[in-house]
Amino acid sequence: MSDDEPVRIANEFAEVELRIVDTRNGQRLEIRLPRTGRSVRLCPVELESLTWQSPEWYTALLEQQPE
């Protein structure tokens, strides 16, 4: 991955773009939704915490309505 070229992942339900961004506090993974332009930047600890979650946690998260 490079800062210039995002990686795109898509299926019939969603499309996201991923890229690594250098910030004052270190590298972050930026996840962007091309459809809405919304994005989030996650640090390594935030990404690691995603691996701690159960499938049920993700199901509950996906049942929530976005703002």
C-alpha cells in the first residue's frame, strides 16, 4: 500500500478504500467510504482491538443505524 494509491475492497453490499496515512502521532489506517465520503483513521491499538471482538459484537454493530 502507498499513500498515493488506495486499496479498494468491495462486495455487493459495500465498498471501502484503505490507505496508510502518516500523522504527527504515527501511522494510521484510513478507511474511506467512496459513496458518502466519510472516513476514519485507526491507530494500531484500535485495529488490534477489533480482533478481540466476537462475531456477535459485529452483528450488533451492524444492526445499528449510522448517523
